Amino acid sequence: MEEIPTPHANPHVTMQDVAEKAGVSAQTVSNVINGRTERVGADTIDRVTRVIDELGYRLNQSARSLRKGRTGIVGLGVPILASEYYGELAERLSHRFSEHGIRFVTENTGGAITAEVESLAASHLETYDGFILAIAASESADLNRLLPHKPIILLGERALSTRFDHVLMDNVGGGRIATAHLLDRGARAVIALGGRESGSESVQTLRTRGYVEAHREHGLEARADLILDTGLDMSDGYRTIAAVIDDGVTFDGVFALTDSSAFGALRALADRGVRVPEDVQVVGFDNVRAGEYATPRLTTVEPANDEMAEAIVEIMLARLSTAGPAGEPRRRMMPARLVVRDSTR
């Protein structure tokens, strides 16, 4: 085994040095390091780990990965880096992969079909042991042309190519429970901020579908004039709600399709003296951390962020550990739930 220095490591110490000092075989040291301790006594494990710390021995993980034909790296492609949701997703995944000794790298696809497809090309995947792609623009036909030789997990709103593992959130269900919460608390003119009724499946059309279904389940008709097809970031939320107020449109609820647009909406309402939740109630979607610190604290849809990260890592690790055929693609739909805070009554 080759060694690499760390802040407390000695680059000249070998596994044999550890074995001699601990009075065990080099194989026993290897077993302790790699977690194969079923037949190693507790005293021996303790002695070996103390000697490892004392001598400053560290494995060269890069060299070990190369010997196994691995890079030790998993990648994530996202449509935008300046996003609280994707930033928090990357952080969750990074922590979980690091627990398994895997480095994690995030790339920006810009939400462009070309960049998404290229991220799954064989030449690009040489850098990685596996790749996770948050789909923003690609369709099944774009993905079905690819013949990747590494594990691929798709994230996104739509049920795309069945050739790849896919982890999704329940966008329709989330939109339904967000809107139902507003209707249950007396709102009758609810804006779907960032909504879109038609077009290919996307975060906007799917969450809007839930919005429409909630109205129907309450015996109401969703008003097309309150489904506002805008962007999904803070500036879009602010600009749209400010314009709606200035135009004299009457509304008493906002279902913002992302927390980011909800934050913009809250700011616009505050700037124009509209009280939340007394005059207008607001619900977001994503449960990013900032929602707990908004004024007022934001009621939002929790799309199972932690569970999604766990599922992604579980699937990727299973794929990386499989020596034979990959088996059938796995599809996981994460359940959505509501986190009620101060922006609704």
C-alpha cells in the first residue's frame, strides 16, 4: 500500500511498520483498516488503531482507488449553482458520500440539453465512478441515445428514460397539499406563483396540476388568471407579486412553486403594507433552511430532502458494488409533507 501525508500523517510509515509495532500481521492491519473485523478481537483492533494514530499512518486512497479501476469520485450536474435548493442537495450528498470515502464534485449544466447530454457522455464519465444528473431540459429521446458505462442516477420532475435509475419528488402531491392547506384556512383567491397549466412535464406543470386538483377536491374551480407563469427565483416572485398588487388584483393566498419565489413574494407584500398571514397567506415549496428565518417564517412543502439524499447514495453505492450486470433500473418517488409555520393561519 502507498501512503499519503495528512495533517497528522507520516509519509514514511508503511503498513508493515504498523504491523510490527502492534505485534500483528500486515493482513490484520489491512483487515482493521478496511472494516473486515469479524475475526479480529476487540483488543487487537484497539491496539492496531492506537499504533496507526501513534505512527501517523494513512492510506493513499487515490492509489487504492486506481488499483480497483476507480477514481473515487461521484459527480452531480445541476442546472444552476446559485440555488439554495441545489446547494443544500449538494451538501447533503457530499456529506453522505464522504462517509463512504467517496469525493463529490458538483457541475453546472446551465439547464441546457447539450450540457446535460454531454455530462453523460463516455468521455466525460471517465472522471467519475458514477454521475447524478438533475434534469432540466433533456427528454427521453435525448437520453436514450446514450450508452454510458458508469452508473447514472437521474433527478427531476419528470418520469424520463426507463434505462436509468431515477429519484423523483412528488410534485403533484406537494402542490396539492400546499394549495389544500391554503383553502382549508379560508383562502379563496390563491395565486399559483410560477404556475403553468400546459406544456411538457416540468416542476411548473406538475405542481400546478396539484394546485388545480386541490381546488377541484374542495369543490372550487382554479382561476386561470391567478396561475402566473413566471420564473422561480426571488426576483421573479418579488416582481410578479408587486405587479399584481399594483394592478389592483384581489387575492388572499399565494402558493409559490419554490421557496425562493416565496421569499420574493413575502418581500413584495411587506413593501406594500400587506400583512402575512392576516391579509394574504403564503406557502412555498422545497423547505430550504432560509424559510425558518424568513419574516414571517415560511410554511412550505418538505419534499423529503433527507430521504432523497439517502436514496441517491444508497442506489449509487449499490451500483458501484455490483460486479455483474446492473439489473433493472430503480425508480424512487419521495413523499411530500407540509411544514406549517407562521406565513399561514
